Amino acid sequence: MTKPVEVVNDTFNIGAKEFTTMREDYQAVLDVAGFGKKVTGFPAAPMIWTLRILERLHISPLYKWVYETASKDSFVSIEKAERVLGYAPKYSNKDALIRNYEWYVKHQDQFDNTSGVSHRVPWKQGILGLAKFLF
């Protein structure tokens, strides 16, 4: 930041200005991937209960905050960052997700496929490892 500390020493939401639903954003990535796949909805309540059980068994690939909120679209205002910082996002949510997917495909050979990384903390695939094996 190049602005005075008294201006930037605050909390700002930084993200896209243009966004649609998670379903539409993720479908855009699937369309770019080119496998003809479609996002398929599933009732949230049974999935949340299943993930709660998997978490108690220590085989859930997700933690509570993720699976309890994943079925709800949410958006944050970036107006404060625009107004105070002059922030102007370069990409929509769709464009950012597509760019991330394309980067991943380009660098896929550099990853260890036995675990993922989220928030700089390695996570085990849990039940997803079994699903990948079976399907």
C-alpha cells in the first residue's frame, strides 16, 4: 500500500465486482475444461448431515464452516476498497476461476496428488480418496 497508514490500516473486502451464482461460476470452469459435465444440484440437508457424520469419523474432506455454508451464495461489497483505496478488480469471479483452472492444468505435474492445500494447511482427502479410487 502506498497510502497513509491512517487510511489503509483498516479492513477491506478485496474481490470481484462482477459475479453470478456459485453454480454459474463453477459451470463456466466445467465448460472451459471441455468434458461436457454439468453442475448437478443435490439437496443441502442430506449432504450436510452426511458431512457431519464423515467429520465425526475423521474422514471428511471438508471442515464445518465449508460444508455448512457451501450451499448458500454469498457476496461481499468491495465499495469501501474502491472508494478508499482506488481498488479496481481486473477479473470477474468466472474469469478468475477460469484463470486459476488454466494455471492449475498448466502446472498440474508439479503437485503431489495425495493431499491438497487449503489456507496453507495440508488437508487429507478423506472419503474423497476412496471415491476417486472407486470412480
